[in-house]
Amino acid sequence: MKQLDKLMAKSFVGPFIVTFAIALFVLLMQILWLYLDDIAGKGLSFFLIMELLAYKCVGLVPLALPLALLISSVMVLGNLAEHYELSSFKSAGVSLLRVMRMLIIFGAISAGVSYLCSDYIIPAANLQFGARMYDIQQKKPTLNMEPGVFNEDFNQFTIRLGDRGDDGRRIEDVLIYDHTKANVGELSQITASNGEMYTSDNGDFFIMRLYDGHQYIEQRPSGREGRSAPFMRTSFDTYTKVFDLSEFQLEVHATSLFSTNRSMLSTWQLREGVDSIATDIAVRKQGLSNHLLAYLPQLPRDTITYRVQQNDPLAFAGADTSLVVEVETTEADSMELLEAAYRPLHAAPRPEERGYTSDSVRHRFLRERQAELETRRAARFAEARRHPLVVGASPWHGVRSLLDSLPKSDHSRIYNRARSSIRSVTAQAQSTLRLLPGIEESRVKHVYDMHMKYSMAVVCIIFVFIGAPMGAIVRKGGFGYPILVSIIFFVIFIILTIFCRKLAESFVVSGVFAGWLPCLILFPISLWITYSAMNDAKLVDTDRAKNALRRARDSKQVAALRRRIAKS
């Protein structure tokens, strides 16, 4: 390794580690505020909270890496330029790209780490985080008995304590409302002058031992016209009430319940999800198309096989269900094709009878069976065209002429059936139109998330070509200017990411283009900044603007002087 590369590596590693930790902490605190309401007051252990933060930290690595690279690159090159070390390198014939070579290598390594983390580690971490957060959200807050406050933590019980001793055990002026039998019209109320409360040894039960109290039970009115209202009053010296604390404990659910979320899928799983959703869309459109055959049998049936069902006559052992075959429709009028059209499907010879080998049976047999079905459909269509009703309607004079050929008593029945058919077709079409946008949006989100894994990795390299030249241009080290410059570009990247996601979800652009658009916008900017730094040019040339303002001011003065001379 050359001395220059060693110098750049030593100068870069320290700021990179510090800025990466700061970026990770800031992003983590921002995310933590979203889940603070779900975590607070649940009595979670320190290790469980640390576990949640660890899972979330892993998910923030692809976002913290570009920010750390950007800040540290500006700091390193800005520090070199501020102390005229970069000028010394250039005067010695070392180009800016040669100085940046070690930073580019770090950026490429970070891009690989970002992709591997996004594709392998983050899906597992998000799965564990989602499962734990769901368990925490379902958990009740910790039991908190405050004097003078009605507590409703226990299901169908309301408890109020008048006072509580300093030891947390002794209680006074206790009031308990019991609604466990409210569905049958029975309400219960328990009062006690004093008592004590404590938990069992294993912490599974909460026990309230009450002294010198009464229990009031009011039942639903009964008897004739509900005039009888039973009421019971019971006095007690000691009354023990046991509450189950299992509902306050953290219940662990299986992580497989959340494994289908997009953020918990790797690249190949997202690709399979996209193919599955696309097939689902095609099947729904095919169902809508074939639904019309019940009312218009002359229409061609869509016989493309997207998913082979178990009871599908085309399904057989070892069939390739992903194969989609399209056969051109040919119109047949011969009696031989008509006989084949009405031949039972099970009467067709099996692939073993046709002498197919095991390697070619799946494709050839499926094509021949598909072609056979298309031939049957064409034969039935040709037979329908020779029907007397169709032949008699030629030349066609409209629906009215066809109705006039039928008895008037059947007109009302035909109109009602036509309205019913139209309503059925319209309802089916509207239902499909309502479902398809949601399914299509899910497909776009899958595509966008898949390409964002690549985009977040590539942006690490782009930020190196933005941060290092910006440091050479601003010529300031430390944390002041570098953080200011870095935050500007990072905020632009975040805004572009959010904006492109909205465009993709609104079907304005494709998910692939939306995933790569932030990189496509920042890449030319990085090239321009790098070119400007290599040529020692200013990022914003203000001299031209100053000269233009000076010329405008001088022209105004000359014009004013001419007016004075003209008046004199």
C-alpha cells in the first residue's frame, strides 16, 4: 500500500466510525419516537428494550452508511484542503481521483455491506422486531393502583382505592365493580373499609384480601311485567379476591405470522412475490373475461393456464404449472372435429400411451392437450354460427326485429333477464376494478422495495464522489461545514426517495424507475462536482454575477449623466 493510501485510510477510518455511530443514533432516536407510546408503561425489561433497539439498528444500517460516508468524505478532504496538503498533492502531480482512491474503495466495500445487510440480515431482523412489537402492543400496561383513581386494567373489573399504605400492601376504603355477569343482567359491587393487596410467590396472581365489607348484587328485573327486582346484600368479615395476571405478561407469537410482509423479504422472495401477484392479476382478469361466456357464449374462452388446480383435467403428475401456452384459433367445420369436440376429456390418450419420454412429456403433452381444447372450442363456435337463430337473423335488423319474431308474452321475461345479466356483469366488473388497483399497488411496492436494496448500495459510491470533491471545494475540516454540506445532500436524497415512492404507488412511474431515480439524479451532480473540484473551479461562480451587477450600475450612472447633460 502506498503512503498516500495509508494516510487516507488512517484519516478516513476514525471519522467514518464516529459519524456512522452518530448517524445510527440519530436515526434510531427518530424511529424510537414512533414506538414510544407502545413501549412506555408496559413494564418491559432492560434486555428486551435493548433487543428491540438492536433489531432496529440493523435495519438502519443501509441508511446510516451513505450519511457516514458523505460526512467523513467531506471532513477528510476538507481537512486536507484547509491545511494545503491537497494543494501539495496536486502540485506533485497527484490527481484528485488518485487521492480519492482509498475513499472509493471504502465506498465500494460499504455498498457491498449495505446490499448484503439489506438482502440477508435486515429481513430477519425486521421479522424479529415486528413479532416483538406485536407482542408488546398486545400486552397490557403494568398494573398501577393509585389512590383515588378508578383502575380498569383487569377485564370487566373496576377498582378504586381510597388510600394505600407506605408499604404498598395496606389499603383502605376499597370499591370494586364486577361486570363479569353483565350479559345476564347481574351487577355486583364490593366495598370494604380496609384490606391488603399482594401478588403470589410466582407472580401469576394478584390477591386482594378485604376486611369488614359488604357485597351488593343487583339482578335483572323478572316476574310479571318486570316488577320484581331481586337485590342481595352480603356482609363479610374477610373476603379474598384473586385476579389472574396472565394478561399482563408478554405473550410470544410465532414469527411465521409476519413473514409475508415486504420489509421481511429478501430479493429472491420479493421477486417470487412479484410473479405471484402478477399471476393473481392475470387470473382475476381471466375470471372476468370468462364470466361473460355465461351470457355471450359466442365469445372466445380464455384457456391460458396460469395455475393448475388439483381437479383441473390438464393437471397431471409432474406437470409444469408455470408453462403458459398460446395457440392460434382455427375454425373447423368438418364432422371429424365436431366428434372430437364432444369426446370426453378422460378418453384422450395418456402421455405414456403416446410414447413420450420422461424428459419431454411435460411440455409436449400440455401443448397437445391445450391445442385439443382450442380445437374443441373452435368446433363448437362453428356449430353455434350455423344455428337457425343466428342464420335467420342475417341480415341483422337490430334487437327490436328479433323481439318482434317472438310472442309478446315473452318480451317482459326477456327484458328482465337482460337487465339481470347486465347487472351481474356490471357487478363483476366493478368488483374486479375495485380489487385490481390494490393488488397492482402491492406489486409496485414489491418491485420498488426490491430495487431500493440495490439503489441504497449504489448511493454509497455516489456519496463518495459528492462528499470528497465538496470537501476539496469548501476547504473546511471539522464538524461544522462538513455536516452542513452533508445534511443538505442527504435531505435531498431522502426527499427524492419519498417522492419517488409516492410516484410509484400512484402508478405515475414504474417501480423499477422509481427505485433508481434518486441515483439517476444524484449521479450527474456527483460528476459535475468532481469535475469542478479536479479543475479547481468554484462550485458557484459569483464573479460573473458581480461583474453583471457592476456593469448594470455603471450603465445607470452613465444614463443619468447623459440626462443631466441633455437638460443643461
